[in-house]
Amino acid sequence: MSEFLQQLVFGLAIGGVYGSLALALVLIYRTTRVVNFAQGEMAMFTTFIAWSLIENHGFSFWPAFFVTLGIAFLLGVGVERLVIRNFEHSSHLTVILVTIALFVIFNGAAGWIWSPEQRAFLGPFSAAPFDVGGVAIARQDVGVIAVTLLTVALLWAFFRFTKLGLAMRAAAVGPEPSRLLGVRVGWMFAMGWGFAAVLGAVSGMMVAPIVFLSPTMMQAALIYAFAAAVLGGIESPLGAVLGGLLLGVGTTLLGAYVDVVTPELELPIAFVVLVLVLLFRPAGLLGRVVVRRV
Amino acid sequence: MPLLELEGVQARYGPIVALHGISLAVDEGEVVAILGANGAGKTTTLRAVSGTVATSGRIAYAGQDVARRGPEAVARLGVAHVPEGRGILAELTVWENLRMGAYMRRGAAVKADLERMATEHFPWIDERRGQQAGTLSGGEQQMLALARALVARPKLLMLDEPSLGLAPMIVQELFQVVRRLNEEEGLTVLVVEQNANIALDVSSRAYVLEVGAVAVEGSSDELRRHEGVRRSYLGY
């Protein structure tokens, strides 16, 4: 029982990481209809920046965390304004190629600047476990869950309750009418990329202490994030987060309790489940059809 | 000096020329109608003003040249364009749509204005705040689009075919609101209509477009008596 709880909490932590990266993908897809293959590499790149702030510039974790979020926001805005914007009217395939190019560029740049070797990345949470009714729960896992879910909640509140958040949603669902209302739609899209990069940075900085810091550290997470986004419904932010948590818990429990499931099999099994779900619910678990009357 | 002045404005969609050099003027406080058949260039004229179609020629609004400005910039100068098809944000709620109307405004008066619009001018909005706007009926969507344009406190309101697809009662109601705002608050209105009877009722002057150019212009009373206008657009 206590081991089950430990596995469950670990699954939620890793699922929170997948979920926030999946949410980043959904955010960009909803605002600019772009499937951003570079999302994970942008997250990795910003995590390296955090590491560099801590190692080379004397920051402690939390100041480095928040400075990195600011840098990530600017990076996301910059990528949209300088690169993606030029392909606004290009075909889907062209845009996909552009994001794959960004993937390769961020990956190569990280390897070139910081060298491709694996490094330890010390997280903010101590190794000492919590004692919950006699069960030792890793402080690290609880911390990761808290940080990722808090980030998601803050972002949700921003979109739900602020004027800027409303304008960003309006720009996403109706760019033309929004322009007529005075919304600078291009900047709304850029900010969507900025917030997505912030989510990615959070997921990168949370997962780095678990998987070690390296230029390839987000690649498996990105695949899980894509799966989570599609599983939840690519248009549904809540679905992305739930999809991430489901995948995290599901793969962790499978790995722990089904003997034949070695770590090599976790990903393929997750995808078999994903394909089965999509067979029966093509729009994903929380995907919905928008009702319109003309 | 007129509030809005177009001089020799041309516009095209790819190879198709939609406006062959339109000239018209709207004074402050006027209600001006643009009449004409399908494809005469009525919608394109409004789009030229709001910056949603590329043009050549001169477009002056409140003394400024706006011909090469984007729609966001024109909206920020106080031009509210309710486009054909209304431009409702279908996935957002009724109340969120209304709030978006006041996007450009700051200050404490905004909230009171929104409340007043939803309770006094369009009372049904108050009860339907949380409803997804895409599920409203056509008439309600048109009302919401008008309410949303008005909370921006525009100097110039441009309506594109507001009566299209609506029941006569609702059309009456809609134009009553427009007339009241014109009389009480001096709102300047440029309205495109296929329904010439209604348009001439509410407007003081009108332009008749034919194949992308002004064919007839005059006061609404003159146009009502004009032989050609009567035959082609009024049906008697």
C-alpha cells in the first residue's frame, strides 16, 4: 500500500510535467494553429539558462527560476515575431518543417553552448521525505506536483479573469472580428507563444532534477506531451493537463506493477492506449464540438 | 469638414476590381445609407474604411489619412465596424463578447456602461450573460454585435446589412436603437443595406452604388422620389 502511494505520487509528478508541456502545445495550437515540435527543446534550452544562472552567476534556485520564466517568455514572443509570423499564410507542412528546424537549432545550440553531456541539476526540494501516516512521500514529487499545478492554475485564472487573457482568447477564436475591436492580434499570438514557453520552462526545470540535464532531456517528455494533448483533446487545456496526469500515473503504475512492462515498453503501451481512445473518441477525452447557429 | 471622406477609392480582391473609385462624405451626426444590389461594392466600401481590404485613393477620417492603416489602428480612432455576418466570437460567452467591445477603453466608467447596455438597451443580454454566443439566434447575434460596437463608444458606427436574415420586428427594433443613439448622443452612422425602404427611413442622406461606383446620391427624401431608385430598389 505504501509503495503504491509512492508510485502514485511519483506518477502525478511526472504527469504534471507532461501536462504542463502538453498545455504549452495546446496553447500554441489554439492561438496560431501551429503544432510546435520545438516546444520541448525550447523548454530544455531555458532549463540550461536556469542551470547557468545557478552555476555560473551565483543565483539560488528560486530567483533563477523566476528570471528564467521571464527569459522564456521573451524567447517565446521572439520566436513567434521573428520566425513563425513569416509563415502565417504557409501550408501546415511548411510550418511543421519550420518548427522541426527550430527543434534542431535549439538542440544544436544547447549542445554547442553548454556541451552535450549529462549534468546533475539540483532542484529546490530537499531529499528528506514527508511522513504521511507512516508512508514516506518524496518531497521532490510533492513539490513538482504543487509547482506545475499552481502554474496551470495561475494561467487559467489569467485567461479567465483578466482583460488581456480575454483578448488573447478572442484573438484565437476570431482574429478578424477581434481586429475590428482594436485588438492587436499579432501581439496576442506572440504572447501565446510567450506563455507556452513559460509553461515549457516550468516543466523543464521541474523534470531536470529527475532525468538529469542534457540537450535530449525533453524529447521523451515531448512525445508524452503530444500524446497527452491529443488524448485530452487538442483544443482542450484542461484535457491536456488531465491527459498528462493520466499518462504519468498510468505509465508509472504499469512499470511498477506489471512485470513484463520494462521501461522500454512504457511508451509503446501508452501509445496503444492512446490509439484505442482515439478510435472511440476521435476528439479526445475532453474534446468538444463547438455549437454554432447561423 | 466631414468626419469621413472617401475620394477616388479603389479596391480589388485579387484580379477582381470591387471599387472603381468611390467618393463619398459623411458629416458628424449624420446617418448615411449606402444602397445597391449584390456585388455593387457596398461591403467593400465599409471594409476600405475599416482597413480590412487593401485600397488606393484617399480615405480621411477626422482629418487623418487612414487609407493605409490596419483595422486595429482604425478601430482605435473611434470607428466601430459591425461586419456582414456580425463577427460574433461564437466560442465566447455573451458577456465576454460585450466586454470585448470595451477592450480599448480604460477607466471606471466602463463597467457601468457595460451594465447599462445589458440592462437598459438590450435587457435580454442580462439574463443570458453566460450563454455561448454562437448558440444565440440570428437576431440576438445582430443585437449583441450592435451592443458590442456601442460599448466601444465609437464616433462612427458602420453597420453592414444589419437586417439580413432577420424578422421585420427585430429589424424595426434594431433601427430604433440606432436612431435613438443618433438623436440622443449624436452618433454618426454609415449603414449598408439591401433593404432600401428601411435604410431611407432611418438615414438623412444616401448613396446608391452600381458596379463599384456611386450612381446616385442625395437626401433620402430625394432618392425616395427618384425614378430609377424607386424602380430598382424600392419596388414600386
